[in-house]
Amino acid sequence: MVNRIGNINNQVNIKSDMAIKTFALNQSNNFSRELAFYKLCEAKDIKQVPHLLDYSNEKQEIIIKYIPGKKPQSLTNFFIGQVADFLSDLNEDDNLEYVPNAAEAILTNKCLASHLKNRLQQIGSKGKYHPKGLTGTVRETINILENKSIDLGAILINPSDLGLHNMILNNGNIIFYDFEYAGKDSYLKLLIDFCLHPINEIKFNNFELYNKTFAKALNIKPLKLSNAVIQAFCLWWVMRLINSMKEEIINSRVNRGLIDQNNISNYVEKRNKQKELFWNYARSF
Ligand SMILES: Nc1ncnc2c1ncn2[C@@H]1O[C@H](COP(=O)(O)OP(=O)(O)O)[C@@H](O)[C@H]1O
Ligand SMILES: [Mg+2]
């Protein structure tokens, strides 16, 4: 039997002991990044990801070992330790020569401001879910960032999209998957994206704990986090969430069976609430 698990970008088919991930034609960057990441993990003998079994460039398909198990429901200290070990093993040697850049990587001081500009363009200046004053606040933040030096921490391998939604608990160990955004990136992006990802439910005042834990695992100094940078990441998330509530995005998710036609209002309500949370926090500084 073939089980289908779809997503906005691609399709995963489970066939006995394999998971076959096929990327849409317009997702060739995601395919290349994910394949490069799995090859890297094979070369480094990383135990915390499924084995790469095969791939096809023509079909934009990656075949990995099927991992039975459950999604972990919350981030216990034990799981956080496993995330830290994964990051540590992945970055044990710091040869980044053949590692492609992560999606929306933050590799220089200018990148964060430039991502905000792109997202602003993507969502436009008006829309049903735009909070009042969004464009002005984002522009102000871009201005501040452009005249500021940002602590990036270190440049490293970022698995990206790191969260409970991309982990399987298998025999007491966490196995990580879904690396289509992975690649060379900064510790700053890795840390803040992990802390802000809604699924991880990390409290805003708990970032320092993760900063300490991950920096120790990576053998680097904890980041000096500034309010301006955290505010920028929150605004980035506000814009990502607004984009995900666009009619065309929702329609395409409904067409692929990812959102139930009867569940659209729930989906939107949840995202809108999360957006409000980020918006309020961004303006609390
Ligand atoms: N190796 C695997 N073993 C078991 N399940 C998997 C495996 N790879 C993917 N899946 C299932 O398929 C879903 C989608 O895979 P993922 O790589 O996260 O794709 P997407 O980019 O669509 O989120 C996962 O949430 C998981 O349920
Ligand atoms: Mg996923």
C-alpha cells in the first residue's frame, strides 16, 4: 500500500520501508538543498537522519529510509538535548566548502534587512490580515538594521525548519527529516527560527536558555541578542504568516487535500492568532 502525505511544495509517498519525496517542478532549489544535505549526512555518518537510499535528478525525487514512530508532542529537556547533539554532530568539523546556502540564509550583516524587504514586497502594503502600521514598522526596522552591526554568531550548517513537526520519535531517539531549506547559514538564524517557530511553543523570555544550550553544543560563544534583531525576526514571521493566509495559497492547499474545505476558517484563525502574537511582541520593545 502507498500512503500519501502531501504538502504545499511536494509529496511524500510511504512504501513499506521507504519514504519517497517528490518535489514539484518549480521546487528544484528545495530538491537540490535537501539532496545535498542528505549526501552530507551520509558522508559524515550522521545517525539522527534517515539513510539516503536513492535519488533521481530527472524526477526530482529523494528516497530515504522509512522511520516508524510518533511525532514528539512537546519539547522536553531530553529532546532539547537530542537537538543539541544533532547540531553538534552536524557541525563537528567546520568545512563548509561544498555546502549550499540555506534558503533565506543570513550570512552577512545585510541579509536580514534584505529578507524583510523581499517579504514586504511579497505581501504588498495592504491586505485583510495586515495589522495597522505594518509597512511603516517594517520599514523602520529595516532602517535600524541597515545601520547596525548584527552578531551572527558563527557560519555553520543549519538543518533549518527545525521543529517538532519535522521529528520522529523512534525507539527513544529523535530522527530529524525535511531539509529542503537546509544549508550554510548563521547561528543567529538557526537559533531564532527554532525559538520562534510556533510549533515549538517556546516562550519569548526563554531564548537565552536555548542560546546557551546550542552555543555550548556548537562550541561557540552564546549570541548577544539585541531587541532590534528579535523584533526583525518577529516581523519576518508576521509577514510569512500573512503570506500563508493568501487566498491562492489556501486554495492550492485545499486542492491538494492538505486543508479540509470545512476547516479553512480554523486554519486561518490559528495563523491569524499566531500573527497577532508576533506582531504584539515585535511592538513591545
Ligand atoms: N523517512 C520518513 N519516515 C517516516 N515518515 C516520513 C519520512 N519522511 C517523511 N515522512 C512523513 O512525511 C511528512 C512530510 O515529509 P517532509 O519531508 O516533512 O515534507 P514537507 O516538506 O512536505 O513537510 C512528514 O511529516 C512525515 O510524516
Ligand atoms: Mg515537513
